[in-house]
Amino acid sequence: MKNAFALILLVVFSTCVLAQGKVRISYNPGMSLFNSENSMRTMGEKTIGWFPGMSVAYEGAKVFGLNVGFEYDYSRTSIDHVLEFLKTSANGQPLESLWSDFALTVHGVDIFSVININGWLSLAIGPSIFHVTRLIEIDELRPVGNVGARRFEDGLVSICAGANGAATVQIPFEEGDDYFFFFSSLKLRYLHSIWFDKRGRNVDNYYQSFLVGSICLGVGYGF
């Protein structure tokens, strides 16, 4: 499944190199409007909210007469001290506190069809395919000889599919066939898990579902 995901990325960016149109890069501060991880016990009383990211995109390929674009997006959020584990002595006296940290990394490709409303406003909608890594870490101090720390890590990898939609405002810095421009987008993306790298774990009753809203700010080049 990982090889298939890499092949999709290769095909997408090979298409981008051969086609013509616009390229752009942006910073995407976003908020998690819904995240299935928030209902898990591993999150304790914490919730995933702020979800920043960055992206690069190509727009302008013609597919069945449609103006199609491709965007690679990388987002990561982390929360420290999610759960506290208390170590005690044999008689119940507290010895030290151990904390778990949580991180969620999401990266993949949005494919979208662009509808130009006028010279500065456009709408886009299309499918998404993303690679997701959920990581839980616990640092535990256990002095044994010269070894000072032992770390526990639990990583879960998944593939998620879904849809994306955006409204984009573009302001050119100059006129002409080749030009630089500033742009801003309001974007929504929904993802749902379709595959897990189980590694011997039972995930039959587990799923991942994410809805993220972003304000994308960036610059681009039209040619």
C-alpha cells in the first residue's frame, strides 16, 4: 500500500512537470473542526485544535476539458503532557510522574477541478489521498549503569481518502503572460481511513476521521 501511495505521488508530480499553468507555495494555518482522535482515551482531556501546514501546488492541467490542479500538503500537530502516569513504591508512595506526548502527521495530495468565477476569484473541489502517522511517546527515566533514559513509542500508520474544496482569491503583482501573484484560500478537507498498517494489532473497531478548515496564504507564479 505504501508503494502504491508513492506511485500516486510520482505520477502526480510527473504530470505537473510536463504541464503548464500556475505553481504556488503557501503556509496553511488550520483548525481541526472534527478529529476522531479526540474521543480516544489516549488523548485524556486534551483535544487537537490548531493544525498548521504547508503546501506546494500546480494548477492548469487539462483533463477531459477541465482545469485540474494538484497540491501536496504537509501538516503536523503535537501535544505534550497528554496523560500522566504516576510511579509508586510498594507501599503506595508516589515516586515520579511520567507523561505521554502525542503527535499527528498528515501529508498527501489534493486533486481538484478549478472553476474561475472572474479574474481574481476561483472555486475548487476534488478528491484527496493522504498518509497519516499517529505517534504516542512516553519518556521514562531508569538509571541503569550509564543508560539514563528509556523511551516507549507507539506509531500507527494509515492511508486516508476524502474530499477537498476551496475558494481562492488571487492578486497579481504585475501584468503579462508571466507574472507573480499573491493568493489566499479558504479550504476544507475531509479524510477517512481506508487502510491501516496493523503490525499485529486489532483495529477492527477503530477508524480515523478528520475535518480541517484552513486559511492558506502564499505566493505563486503564472506562466
